[in-house]
Amino acid sequence: MCSVTVIIPAYNEEKTISEVIKVVKNVKLVDKIIVVSDGSVDNTVNAAKKQGVEILDLRDNIGKGGALSKGVNATHSEILLFLDADLLGLTEQHVIDLVIPVINGEVDMTIGVFSNGRFSTDLAQKVAPYLSGQRAMKRYLFESIPNIDITRYGVEVALTKYVINNNITSRDIILENLTHVMKEEKLGIIKGFTSRIKMYWDIVKILASFR
């Protein structure tokens, strides 16, 4: 069976990352877990260390695309599963549902779509599932995209557009009762909104580059 590595990019996610790791550790299909702290200044790294997983502690914040690239470079696994560190309600079955179609060779990428979690996050993913950070894929796919390390928050869009443009097989996976902490909840209304605008700008830039 192909080796599976779970890569969890994290920026100041001390409140949620431990529970995410605990769930993933219970999935027998997973061979390795790598947490990439993307310049976190809170207790994210210590929280992850307590779970006994591999940690890449980046001094500077380089963005999600760069953090994922660092994680990919730290493993030789043929199958990669990316999970956000701020998930609420993650279960072992969610992880299994994401990786099994890729392990079995049914598709080259799965994309997790929230359902029955919270209205705001459900709606966002139904409108734009290509923004989901929960996805499993064959390693070659990630490595085939030029400059993916500088896509920042546009990394998911880059992956989805690459799959569409190259007729690569993918499948949406419904993740029941799963949601995540919104930026406005983490940072407050003003800082959260500002961070969201920056994220959307990264996404728009990537969408434009794939036209």
C-alpha cells in the first residue's frame, strides 16, 4: 500500500491543533504527520510537540503555499493529505474518506466539502469548493505546479485549476458536521476582515494566472 503523509500547515492555531492531530494519529492508514508552523508566535509549536509528531518550525510567515511545500519536501510519501489546523469536528472517518479514493487509484485528488457544520462555512464551500484546504492527492500533482510555494492562500485554487486544465481525475468528498474557526473569530472583526481580504486577493491572482 502507498505511504500516506498528513501535512498540517498552522499559523497561530494553539487552540485547535492538538485535537486535529489526535484524530489523525488514530487513523491506521496514515504513516506520518508533519505540522508546519508558518511563523507562529503563540503556543502552536509546543501544542504540536506534546502530540509527538514531526514539526517544521518556520521562523517567518511564508504563506500557506510555501508551508505546504516545506511539508511535502520533508516526506517521500506517494500520497499527501492536507488538513487545516483550525478544524472543528474532525473525525477519523473524515480522514479515511479523503484518502481511500486516492489510495485505491480511483482519483488523483479528493476535495473535502463541509456539510452540516455551520451555515457560514458550509455556504462558502458550496459556492466555491475549490477553496477547501482539506484534500488528498498523489504527490506528482503537487510537484507538477510551477511556483506553488509562492501561491500563499491561492494554493488550493492553483491545485484545483491545474486538475481541471489537465483533465486529472478528482472527487468532492462530503465531510459531515465539520467546520473551522473563521478568521473573524480568531482575530476579531477588523483584523479578521483584513486577513480575509488578503486571502481573497491571493486567490484572485492565482485565478487570473490560470486563464
